[in-house]
Amino acid sequence: MFSHIMLGVNDMPASKRFYDAIMAVLGHAEGLVDEKGRCLYLSDNGVLGLTMPINGEAATHGNGMTIGFTVSSPELVNAWHATGLAHGGTACEEPPGIRTSATRSLYLAYLRDPAGNKLCATHFVTN
């Protein structure tokens, strides 16, 4: 459905360190910095990009926005969360664990990146 997601950042080195670490846990290569100074994480399914805002103003996170990453196991969700905390992320929401609705169970962990963007690692639990 999506070709790419672009996130504004205020400190590219800190953000790249954070995303390099959490994306490595999920099996993705280190981000590539292009000629415009953007950091890009490329996959067969799309691109996650980091950029300083082109209007020169400070990057801000979106209120109510979350970017979710599909993760293959609860253990990998926990590793992603711990790695994010160790690389400048901050915990938000409830601790990693199962969330259940009427239709499905998910094992989730939430973080905020160094710019305040909200991220989620999601494992779909088979019932």
C-alpha cells in the first residue's frame, strides 16, 4: 500500500544511530545517506527515510501517528525494544506484551525515536 515513509529529524547522526540499530534487529541493512543528506532504509516492500525538514524548520512528531513494523516473534519484539532504548529511544505506552481485542492478539512494543516519532513493533499471535 505504501511506497515510502519519510520522517523528519533534528539530529541526523543520533537518528541514524537509533534506526540503524533497531532496523538491524529486524534484519535490515544500515541506512544509506544520499546526496541530499537523507538516510534511507531500502527493502523490497518500500523505503523508510529520515530527513531534515526541507523548509528549514524543526522536525516535530505527529500527534496520533504511529509507524508499525511487522516482527516475526515476541522475542524479536523484545530485542527491538531493548535495542531502541539502548540507542536513544524512549519507552512509551505499556511495556512490551500481548494486547488482545475481540478479533486478534498482538504482541507489541512501543518506542519514541530521538525526534519523538512513535514506533511500534508488532507480532501477530496465532490463536
